[in-house]
Amino acid sequence: MKRWLPPILFFAALAGAWEWLVRQGVWPRAIVPAPSEVVRYLVTAVADGTLLGATGVTLRRLVLGYLIGFGFGLPAGVLIARFRFFRHTLGLLALGLQSLPSICWAPLALLWFGQTETAMAFIVVMGCVWSITLATDAGVRHVPPIYRWAAMTMGSRGLHLWVHVILPAALPFILSGMKQGWAFAWRSLMAAEIYVAILTGFGLGHLLHYGRELHAMDAVLGIMLVIILVGLATDKLLFAPLERFIHMRWGTERA
Amino acid sequence: MIGPGQTAVAAPVKLAIEGVSKTFHTRHGSVHALENVNLQIREGEFVCVVGPSGCGKTTLLNIIAGLETPDTGRVLADGKPVTGAGSDRLVLFQEPALFPWLDVMGNVLFGLKLKPNLTAKERREVAEFYLRLVGLEKFMHANIHELSGGMKQRVALARALAPNPRVLLMDEPFGSLDALTREQLYGDLQAIWQKRPKTIVFVTHNVREAACLGDRVVLLSARPGRVRGQFHIPLPRPRDINSVEVARHSAEIIHALKPHLTPDTEAVAGE
């Protein structure tokens, strides 16, 4: 309970100060809505289903694209770490493309796939795949050779060696790549949803875009809040357990 | 001192090292680690390889394990040339090399899980037996980073013994342990070896340790490593490292070793 008190007090004070300043008329209401108005928007948007629907659409795109990116990135990283040929080809490609914000793919993705879910997925995949690839490559190459040797003299080889020794040993690296990939994918998807209207589903980015068009700043702020909460929730649900496992086993500093 | 090839036990040859040489090339020049090493090790024999630091003992062990390849010569295991690592020649390394993503139990189970025809229950029982042997049964759920250096090496010993390998290659495994633990493990290792016969090649720079453990002590000279002599230790077991007989044998070996020492050697008796 004590752990929760400081953050609750902090955010309550922040919202209180904000509400007070708005009521004092420091800014025009059309530009800076009060927290109470944002909450009112959130309540009605949840009640009429738009917010939950949009969150669902966005999450579906994110998870699908991320899974594809992970499914391709992990083996690609293994290939790059294992074979010199892939390091000098695919490895360079990954390094180059990782530095490109994946929203830059949007014009081409729209041209190739049209205004479809495929275009959205493509942008998400491009956002996360290279981080995961490069982290897997780095992780595999940092595995101390003695682990491999110890496992080999116990009879481990081939696929068993990869699944039970090399990849687990590289887990701390792979996890940091997964987190970076997730962050990149999340940002790219928001940009893509704001930038591109897709008729098969309205995500959070679209809602934000319409909020701007309608000059409904209470909606804009409310949706921003939801986007933050989704980001926090994925971190706590998806990555925190893995991180706790790594801290426990490796004895690195507890978060 | 006896000549090579002369052995007291008439068991079949388990490991044959034939004309093995190895040179490492680094940016700072090349290191001639091993020069024409010939050695025959019989089934069930406990052979200690002694030599000063940097005489290529570890390299020799890694070549027997199949982790490194010799420049010339070859190693035969059961008459068949060694082409790679295998579970029939298990290595206990100088550093524990425990897997941090597994707990103590998971580490000891690792080799056991690679053995066919064992049920999960049997594997657990074997793992628990060896953990008890090294006195760490209370730590089976501990994480590796929570153990001291000596405890880690004892887990590594349990992990190496658990699959009951036919050949166990040990590379100065007790160097990092305190004297008391080490003496206890000398006793345990001899007891295990007598109960579960296996061929052991034990590399050390501690002559007293070699005289205490080995049926035979093989002397390796400094760079390049060559076999300079062999000694039989016909003492009954279990042997106590502090006994007069072990000390006498160790003195004899040190006497023979002296001409082959380099000035910066570490090989001392009963260190």
C-alpha cells in the first residue's frame, strides 16, 4: 500500500493543479481542456463502444505485426550470427533498415498493398523486425564459448544446443531487442493510423486524427491517455515477467 | 619411473593419444603448446597429467574431448578417431561453466536429460544423489549467482558425475576451492570412481594432488608440452593427501619434474 501512495498523490496533485489552472482561465478552453472534461469524454467513449473498439483494432494490428516480426527476426538473427555470408548480407541490410523510421515505408506500403490491413501490418513488421534481428545476432555472438563446450561434452548438439543453450544464454540481449522492437512498432503504428485512413477498422490513431479534425481536444487528450496506458500495460504484462526472470537467474540488479 | 606403454592394469586401451602436436597462432606470435604427445590410457584408469602452467595440459584435455583439433596426430577413443565432442567424454572445466538460466537442479539435470531410457523420476533421484554427495542438496532450487565459487565448482562436479560418463576429463577442477572442501572432495571422487568405475584424466599443476588421486601420473614439460616421464602410484585407496606415502611419491615426482620447469612455474607440492 505504501508503494502506491506516492504515485497516487503525485498524479492527483498534477490533475488538481491542471484543473485549477484551466478553471482560472489561464488558457482558452478550446486549446487546453480540463481533466474533468477529458474524463467525461473517456466515460462517454467507453460507454458508446468507440474507444474499446478502436483499442481492439489497434492492438490486433500491433500484436499480429509484432508476432510476424518476431517470427522472422529471431531466425534471421540466428542466421546472421551463425553464417558469415548472412552477416555480410542480411546483417548489413538489417543494420541499415533499423535506422529508418518505419513510417517512411507508408507511401510504398500504400502503393503496394492499398489501404488495407496488410499495409498496416507491413509498417508494424518493419518497425520491430530489425531490432529483434540485431539483438538476437548480438546476443548469440556474446554467448561465452564455455557454455557451448560444456553442453557439447554432455552430448548436446544441433537444434538441442540452440534451443537449450545458445538462445537461453542470449535471452537478456534478445529481451532488450524485443522491448526496443515493441516500442518502435507501437510508434510506427500510431503514426500510420494518424497518417493513413484504413476502412477495415478505426484504430486509436484514427480517433486521435478525428479528434483533431473536429477540434475536440478533450478527445485528443483522452486518447493520448489510453495510448499511454496501453503502452504501460504491455510493458507490465509482457516484458516485466521475463525481466523478473532474468534478474532472478542472472542476479542482475533488481528493477 | 617407467617407460610409456608400460602399465600395471591389463584393461583394454580406452584413449590413445598418438603423436599429437598443436601450435596456436595469435597476433603476438605463435605458441607451441604440444609436441608429439603419445599416451595410452586404459579402461578404468585414473591418470593425472602434471606440468607447469602453460605446458598445454588444458589443450591436451580439450583435444581428447574433441573440442579442439590437433595440428598433427590423432586421438582414438575405443579405437575410433575422435572427430568432435561427445557425451562419452565429459569435461569438467577449470571454471564451473554453469548455466545461469537454470537453477542448481536444472544444471545437474542437463546432462541427465540427454541420456535416453531414464524416467523423469529416475533423473531427479540421480541428480539429488549427486547433490547430496557434494553437500548441496539444500541448494537445489538456488540460482547460480547465489552460490560461492567453491559451491559452484561442486555443482559443476555433480553435473559432470550425474550422467555417469565412461570417460571424465577434469581440468584443475579443485583449484578454486578451499583446502578443507578440496580434501573432502578428494575422498568423494575416489569413492565415486571405485563405485562407478570410469576412466579419468585429471589435469593439475599440484603434484601432491596428482599423487593422491592418480593410478598413474604423467609428467608434461613446459612449452612445448612433451611427455617427460610417468609414475605409477601403487598405493591402496582411499588415499589421504596428508599421508606420508603420498608425500613420498610426490617428492619423487617433483624431483623428476625440476629439470623441466621454467623459472615462472607454479608447480609445487601440496599447495
